[in-house]
Amino acid sequence: MTDHAPSRPVIRLRPKVKSRVRFGFPWVYADELVLDRRSRSHAPGTIVTLEDAERRPLGTATSNPNSKIVARLLDGDPTAPIDLDWIAARLTRAEALRTHLFDAPYYRLVHAEADGMPGVVIDRFDDIAVVQPNAAWADVLFPLIEEALIARLGVRTVI
């Protein structure tokens, strides 16, 4: 799957909604967004540009119109490509923190929003990674998550 920011769909906050996203809150609920026919037609896990009511970009998000949490902010950069390199960078940053804290690779490698991968939990047991894709975008991009774990972190088995 290739993600290109200029061709992404847009989801927009409703007028008069004060965006907590600007202050680091990673979720946008259904009642905070303009959910018209176009935005409701996005497949769960679609990468979108999140805008405020004045059409100013707030960041790159994932959309799931079937959830109460319609948008999960992936990156504060509205042009960030959500691809193998983006996923690998998040995993590498999470691994660097854990290897600094733990002697052996037996730990929770990714804890969702805290590691910049909303809705994703990954536990590492040496060369085995157990992935819990608890958000639609993680289901859609699971092959890239698996590839990054194997190619960049040396994991052999992904469950």
C-alpha cells in the first residue's frame, strides 16, 4: 500500500469544536467531526488528512467511520507518508527506549499511542513479536508492520 499525502482524503472538525489534537490528544470522536456521505464512505483504516473547521491541516490520521473514535492521529505532520519507513522509525524509537531499560529483549515493545502507533500493542519475546492490531489501520498495514519487525528489528516470527 502506497500513501501519498496530496491524494489523501480529508476529514474535518466541526465548526466550534476545540481541537484537543493540537495539545497532543490522539483521538477524535464522531461527534467532533463533519461526517458526511464522503467521510462515511472511507474504508476502515484509511489514511487521511485531519483538518480543523477552517481547513487548516492538523496532521495525518487514520479514519474508521464505524467506530466512536473516528480518527486516530498518527503524525502531526499532515504530509507524513505512512509507509514502511514511518513504521520502522516508530519501532526503532520504541526499541531504543526498551533496550536502554531492559537487559534482554522480553518486553512490551509498542504500547499504542505512547509509542506513536495508536491502537497497536506489540510484545517482544527475543526473536518473536506478538502484535495486537486493535485499530483498523493496523489491520490494513499489518504486512508493513510485520516487514519492519523482521527487516529492521531482527524478529524472526510475528504472531
